Amino acid sequence: MDKQTKYLAIDYGEKRVGIAVSDENKKYSFGRDYLLNDEKLLNNLERLILEENVNRIIIGYPLNFNSAKTIQTFKVEQFKTDLQNYLISKSLNSEICFFDERLTSKLAAQSIADSGLRKKKRREKGLVDSISAQIILQDYIDSTKN
């Protein structure tokens, strides 16, 4: 029997990369721990893609409120190109797409504030990255169902 595939969402940042993975039915998003954005990032993503049997990667696409690109938008576009080239070199053919991520960091921060976590835990930036990725993925899943 074929292993069912999943979606992987990435909230790309210069220091940390938030990660979320869907369930096999692609109905729910689950935050994973963030990855450090270092020389091992693409290798770590490859391992995750293989372990989770990912067939589609959704990258949060940062635009400002009037839909204009920002410096971060260009960095994310470059990351997508780098990831695509890396996966091709490894003969992995996961589809990669962008999904509008406006407001997700604010929603993630609010979600953490509302969660009742202790203040020290709430200050962990990696938690915001992971929850942002989870929100991006859930929004993507919800938008494809409608």
C-alpha cells in the first residue's frame, strides 16, 4: 500500500525556519520544532521531507499590506529557488508553492499570549516561527478545501 503524502509548511526567517506538517488526510496542521537557518538547513529539510513523505511544500510569502514586495519577499523567493534546486539535485520532486502569510506572525504571537504559557516560554522566538508555519499551513489547507 502506498504511503500517504503530507504537506510541509515553512515560515522562512533569517535565523530560524518555522515548520509545520499536515496529517495524511491534509485536513490539519501540526507545528514542528523550528530549524536553524544555517548551512545544514537544506539537508535538514530533505530529511524531514523524506521522513514525513511530503509531496507539497508551502512557503509563507511575505508581502506588506498594500501587496508590495519587501526585502524579506526577495529573500524568500531566493530560498524557494535554492530549495527547488537542492531537491532536484537529490531527485526529490516535491511541489513548492507560496502562500500569503500576512498577519500570521501577529496571529501566532496572539495565540501564544492566549495560551496561558509562562512568560519565559512565550518569549521563545522559535515558538512564534513554528506556530506561524502551523497557521500558514492551516490557512492553505482551508483555502484548498473551499
